[in-house]
Amino acid sequence: MAMRETKPISLGEMLESFFNKRLIQQQNVSQNTINSYRDTWRLLLNYLVSEKKISITRLTIDMVTAEVILDFLNHLETQRKCSINTRNQRRAAIRAFASHVILYEPKYMAQFERILSIPAKNYEKKMLGYLTDEEMNCILSTFNRSTPDGFRNYALFMLMYNVGARVSEIISIKCKDVGTNQILIHGKSSKDRIVPIWPETAKLLSQLIVKENLDPDRNLFLNRKKEPLTRSGISYILATASTKAAKECPTLQGRKTSPHTIRHTTAMHLLQSGTDLNLIRMWLGHVHLDTTHGYIEADIKMKRNTLENSGILKPSKGYTWNPTDEVKDFLNTLGIK
């Protein structure tokens, strides 16, 4: 008697199980992790639909092979111009899904173990870039505080410079997190931390809350549509301000300044002011001291480059569910909290 063929498992069904069972119920991961994994699968779903030339409703998990994932990772790097670090982050999200499939559908073990065997791509870590006091002040001076957007932007980057928070942490701050001389930061892996803020920063944030008439549970930084600012929105504001500031500050010309540059700036200025490295680690929310130690190495390299460029030091060598189109809607809901 011939064995009855089993119906292929829907990719959408397994994705729902992965997010709801593994990430939310079992691991209780942070919202930032969910957002990152969600964004990976948005990209991968679009890629699969394009490559397989079929509707998203017909995608099954047997179509997610090691060859497809390798092609997708290369697509991110070559076509979307993602950094190797971003490529490795996307790989991590796919590996988590692969482990979930093996656990709940052992018959796919061989297929998804091949995906787990895809290595991370090595890359040369760039020296950390940061802004000087003059450069930071020049950027802050570009915001017209007499306008609603200008005032919000000035308060935004004053806070970022003050606390050195990640951009994901900044956009998740609620009005109720703001204290008289401190602020509650919701960090990675659901690790909260309290960071002191300058009196000027505290005053700006209080004024912003009053000006915008914000409720305690609302996000602190909103766009013109009264929706929370996004990563891309903050990056755009900073890029525009940096270009404008470069007219008055020549050292900013040709520089690429990102929100993470502000975080590096806070860390480097704390280090250069004599702040203990372990205190900087807690301030920035680093899990391991080794991560914070990178700022010491960056500071030493920059000082050495300054000496080499001035001729004082000679350069040295060697530095070196039932499938439906609603799968996308489901992923979209994961960003709402």
C-alpha cells in the first residue's frame, strides 16, 4: 500500500509559531529583537516570492534551503549594499528560525542543519568614529528651537549626546520614563538602566512634553503625524543637520555621521574626561566590559594617527498557519507595542 503524501508545511504557519511560541512565549525576547527578526523575514519573504515566482500563500518551509539563504545573504550585501555586520545579523535571525523548525518538525532536520552550518562572514572592524565638542555643538546649533520640529530635534540630540543611548532605545522612551535628573532607558534583552541627565536636558524634555501635550504613556519623540520617530527618521534629521553644520565646521565635510556616532561620542568624551571604564559600560548598557574596552583602543589609535600626521611619530606597519497573504500583516503586528 502506497504511503500517503503529507501536505507541505506553510512557511507562514511556521513563522507564526516561531514568533509566538519560541520568541515571545518561551524566550520572552525584547521588542527590539522581535523588530529585528521581523524585518529580516520581511526581506526574505519578498526575496522568496521574487525567486520562486509564486504567491506568498504558496511558500512552504521546504523552499527555505541553505542555497536559497546563501543567495539571500549575498543579495543583501551586493544588491541592497548592506554591511557585513547587517548580513550577519540577518543570518542570526534565520538561524533562530532554523533551530525552531528542527525542534518542531524533525523531518526537516537535515535541511535546516545545513542552514545552521552557514558561517558568519568575517570583516575588518572599523575604528570607532566620534565627534569633537566643537563638531557636536555645531550640529546642535543648526536646529531652530523657535519651531516645533527644531525644538524637538534639539532636545532629541541633546538627550542622545547626554546618555549615549542606542537609537532603538531612544525611540522607545515614554514620557513617564523622564525624571527630574535621570531617565529610564529600556535596553537590549529587556535590560533597563537609569542614566543621569543634565539639568538643561531635563528642562528641555519637560518643555517638550508640555509643548506637545503628551500623556505619560506616549512616546517622547513624535513626528509631524504624531507617530513615534523611526530609526530612518532620526538618521535623516542627523544627516541633514550634519550637512548644514559642515558649512561652519570644515572637519564635518565629507563625514558620514549616524546616530551611533553620537553614542560613540558620548563614550569617548566620558573616557577622555577620566570616567571609570566600568561606569561607562553601565552607562551605555554594555553586557561585557570587552565591548566598552573598544573605546580605549579607538582613543589610542586616533591619538597615534594625530601624531603620525603631525610628523612627531613615524607611521608603523601592521595595523591592521493556513497560508494567506496575511503573513505580512502578521509580521507588521509584531512591531506594535
